[in-house]
Amino acid sequence: TKVETYNASYHGLASRLGDAQVANCASCHEAHHILPQSDPESSVNTANLKQTCGQCHPGASGKFVEGLVHISVSDSHQRVLYWVRRIYLLVIFSACGFMLLHNMVIVSAYIREKYARQKQMAYVVRFPRTFVAQHLLLVSSFILLVVTGFSLSFPDSFFSSILRDGFGWGEGMRSSVHRVAAMLMIFTMVWHVISLLFSRRGRREFKALSLRKQDGLDMIWNLLYHLGVKRIKPEFDRYDYTEKIEYWALMWGSVVMIVTGLMMWFPFASSEWLGLSKIWVDVAAVIHYYEAWL
């Protein structure tokens, strides 16, 4: 349509970007004297185009105003534009397709070579399957909680529109998924704590993750090494101080999120069973929000 071709032109694109000076429909067709192009008095009649275009382009020549204004590169009647577009699309897709195929051949060969080398190497299982499963459950529940939680805080955001328009999720579905993910996270954390306390491997992991005085010394040494003060790089145990801090931050944050989330989920129980006033549920909501960012 004429509107679509105008929107795709420089004038239309600049107007959509907020330029109030660029030509619009009334600039060429006028506002109160709109006539068909075939009418000799029409502002867009071939004989009047130099004057019409000259309002914005002083000195517009006959060559400048030749040709159609409302053109579409996908219109087969515009043969030159149409074929230039098709040729370029063919070149673009051919070039990208060749590069993709070329890189896939190289990467696949690299993967095969790396796999063949690794088959000859000894390997160590860092985590038992129980801990791997807990990692996967934690990642899954965490991502769901972040997406569905912040969708409520930012209802006009991009990811909120994806859930609403792409998946058709209303508030009922969003809140249900958020609560299911919360229950999954609670289950994962309880399972993890039980694994730490009641299995030999878990107790060994707990001991390895415990913070010690040496971790503080390692941090200072590591910083001095990267500042160029120390020349010898520090050696760490199974977990370095950054991994330990991250782990305990996760554990503490999970407890905070679970407690505040349950208070928000069951506000009546918080007041009746725990004797907490409404203000503490509001405090829990604030903590829950900022702890999620943290």
C-alpha cells in the first residue's frame, strides 16, 4: 500500500524516529486540496512535481523528480529494484550459507579430534550424579523463578511480553509457575542439605567448602599476584575462596528467599501462626525483591 511504501522510505523512517521537519503525506499531497495525480491542478501531477518537491529541495530539477515515489523493492513491476534486491538476497544467503557450512566442517573436525584425544586421557569425576542432579534442578528452578518473578515487577518488559503474548500466560499461569518453581527449589535445597549431612561424600564436600583463615590469606596473595607484587601464583584446595563465597552466598540467599517467599505466599498463616503484623509481610516483600537482584 501507499502508506507502507511511505513508511519504508527515508521520509517515513525519519518521521518514525521523531523528525518533525521531514516530509509527510500532507507535504506532497496537501491537506485540503487533495486531487488525483492525473488532475493538472494536483500537487503530485508530473507538471507540478518540481514545485512540490522544491519546497523541501530547493532547485529540484526535472531529473530529480522523475520516477515513482511510492516504490517497493519486492514489486516485480519495478524491474531494476526488484532484480537488484533478489540478486543481493541470493548473494547474502549464499555467502552466509557457505561460511556456515565452512565453519561447521572445521568445528566438527575439531570436535572429533578433541573427542579422540580425550578418549585416551584419564579423567576424574568431580561430582557424583546426586550433586549433578541437584545442580540441574537448582539452575532450572532459579531461571524459572527469575523470569516469572521479575515479570510481575516489570509487566511492560520484553520478557514479560514474551510470556504474555508468546506463551499466552496470564497472571494466574505466571504465579502458578512461580510457585511450582519455588517448591522445586525448596525440594532441591532440602535434598542438598540431607546429602551433605547424611552421606560420606556430602560430609567431605561440606568440609571442603567450609571457610577457613587460609581463604583470607589466599585472597590477599591472589590479589597481590595479579597486582604484580607476588611472583608466584597461589595454589588452592579443591575449592578456592571465590567458589566458597559463591556457594555460601547461594545457601544464605536461598534461605532468605524461601522464608520471605513463604511469608508472602501465606500472609494469613504469618499473622495467625507466627503472630506477625501485616508490616512484616511487606518487609518480607521488599527483602524478597532485593535479595532476588542480589
